[in-house]
Amino acid sequence: MIYKMFGKTGKMVSVIGMGGMRFKKEEYADGNLEKPAAIVLRAFEQGVNYFDTAPGYCDNTSERIYGEAFKTMKGKGTFHVSTKCGLWNAKNSSDTRRMIEKSLQTMGLEKLDFYNMWCAKTLEEYREFLKKDGIYEGALQAQREHLIDHICFTTHMSGEDIAKVANDGLYEGVTLGYNAVNFAYRQKGIEACHAAGLGVVIMNPLGGGIIPSNPDYFSFLKRGDDSLAVSALKFIISQDLATVAIPGYSSVAEVDENVKAAENLRPATKGYLEEMATHLTTELNALCTGCSYCDSCPVDIPIPKLLESYNNFILSKGNMTQVKNRLKNHWGIDGSLAATCTACGQCETLCTQKLPIIKRLAEIAAAY
């Protein structure tokens, strides 16, 4: 395993971490956490020392699974834990304190290494965390009391907006989505976070499984004898900008496969991203890159989020259920909003890729 310094925190973390939201429901639904906990333990045995989770993951079970594994891991080596608090979890600093105490109790920890302002999708939402007596203030107080070490944030904002948050100087780390589908969209944000000295955690490094399950689309990532999943992870962790990638694991076999990305790793060469961007525009030109130029709909349809979700329809070769799941679970919006499109054409005029946006909105609307 390879380890990098997490920003300016002084903590060394494994370049391959673990995300805690991919456990199989059938393996934890009955309350027996032995099988999912074994996945965490295997990751730890393989050198993984960064474990990310959140309240609510896996039907409110992810932190419990981690806690079960941590019982065995304590005293056997250093590991770092990251969890979160969203605007839906807490309304004020007191609520935040209760969330922190609950996470500590659930995972059997005395202190959290990284505590995140969870899922800021817009600058307006981000500012909600900072309001007086809000979540950030609650985290600061907990930090003063040594209940957490480092305050971070997770986001789905555009690269430009992520850069604005990074330059506020309030955080020591960021977790953001970055992979072969959206890296051009996130590049300004990840560069700004790195320049500001933040640890950069990459969530959805495999596009939620879309990349390895669509080898024809992503064949350009393939390197040598590495599997597509390993190649996609190497694409990320070979860059100086990324500190740790956190794929989710649903089996021990997936752990063993993904940690191979840290073997024989060579730094990304000059021009590597430009080469990848060329493939993005030639081989993946049907995918929305999320530039958000179309985000000025007269009837307030969240077009960028709908089109980003429609990517799943293209990559899955026509499975609209994947689009619905993306809209519901990732963006938290109702896809039936697509039906309010008036077909004015403004979005298509603004689209730099000249995508058939109206047609795609109609297809999404029809699915509802």
C-alpha cells in the first residue's frame, strides 16, 4: 500500500481507502454484521487505513458495521475514520453535537479523525452550514473538546464553486466525485483544493460501478494487464492532486482487486489529463460533462442534474431504472420535473456539446 499526507493534518492515509455505503443488504438485514465487518477487516489487512461512512448509509447500518470491525482493529495499527452531518441531520450546533456523540458511540470511538459538512450541492446550501449556531459551529466546539480532529466538507458542486469553498480557508479536507466521466467538470475544484492544502478524497472513483460495468465505453483507461477497475483507480491516485480514493466494497474479492491499484503505481505524466480529455470528447461525446451552462431554465428545471443522471441511461444501454435511482439517491430530486419542460430550446442553445436536451428530458418524463 502507498500512503500520502492528508493535506496539512499530519496524518498519513492509504491512497486506496474504503467507502461504507456498498454493503449488501442481505448480509446485514438480519442484524448479523459478521460478513460485512469481515470486508472492513480485509481492507485493513490489505493496508487500507482510511474508512469513510455516514449516518444513514446502508439503512443506518454502515456505522454499526464499522464499529463491529473496529473492535478487532483497535490495537493492531492506526486507522482513520471519516463521517458526516448533513443539513437534514441537524438544525443547530446542539443537534450537531448529538450527531457526533451518536457516531462515536455507534462506532465505539473516542474521537473522529475527520468530520464532514455533508453534501453541499450549491453555494446556498454550503452557507447554511456556516450560519450562526449551525453545523459548522457545532463541529468547531466538538473540535475544541477533542471529539473530532479535522473539519472537512463533501460536495457535488461545480469545480468553480468548489474552488470558492476551498479558498474560504475553513476546512482541512474535501470529498468530491471525480472519475473518468466527470473529471473535466471537477478539475478546477480539485486543483483549488490541492493548492489550498486540503486533503482530497475521491468518492465514486468508479462512477458508482458504471465504469467497470461498461468496458467498451471506458476501454481508453485500460493499462497493461490491469483490470478496468484497477486502471480507473490508477487514473485517479497517480495524480498528485488526489490524496485517497474511496471505492465501496461489497465483498472481500472486491477489496483484493481494488488494492492492486496501489501496486506498480507510476505518477501521471505531463499531458495525461489532456490525453484522457481527448477520449472524453471522442469516445464519450454522448455523455453530459456537467458544465452547467444550461442551468438557467425559465421554468427552473434542474437540467444539469437530470442530464448527469441520464448518463446512466446511455452507459447502461437503455436502463431507465438507473436514471431514476441516480436522481433519487444521489441528487434527491423528483425526475417528473422533466415533464414541465416547455421545449423553449434555451438550454440547447447554451449547451457546448449540442446535446439533444429536450429529447432527453422527454424520455425521463415518460419514465415517470
